[in-house]
Amino acid sequence: MDIRSEREGSELKVWLEGDVCAACVPETEAFLNANIGGINRLVVDFGGVKRLTKEGLMLLLSTRKKLVGGEMALVNVPDGICDELEESGVSTLIDVVRAEGR
């Protein structure tokens, strides 16, 4: 999994590439924990994500919980992953924006 980020004021944009799975959770969690301090909005771009496992989903939910009073959005989410997030109810806790043209 590759991770890139860009901070603009109190917003952090993160781009993920690859699988969001058990193997990448420790590194991704450490990265997010080190970078979410002081932000009001976290935007995670899923345009390069191929697969989201339950461990990856738990990471997203725990990260959302840490953003007390802040917002979190997943953008460019592929159809299959978006459907899973909607079916599991995650889209009621985190804004999920489906990728256009996929």
C-alpha cells in the first residue's frame, strides 16, 4: 500500500494506492495517527484502492472516531467498495462519494 498526503490548513487529504487490508493496517494507522492531530476534515481518496478488507474497514472506523468534532470523507470510491460501505452502514458515519465513470 502506498500513502500520500497533503495538508491544507485544518484539512488533510490522503491518497491510498493498493489494498486496504490487514497487512497494511499497522503502517496506515501509524501514518494517520501521526497526521490527524489538529485537523477538522480528513479526505481519503480511494481512487487507487483495489480491495477493502474488514481490517481496513475497522481502521477507517477507528480513525473516524478519533476525529472528535471533525469530518471524514472517502472520495473516488470504486463501485464495489462503495456498495459494501453502503450495505454495512458505514456511509451513515463517514461521507462516501462514489467514483464517477466507474
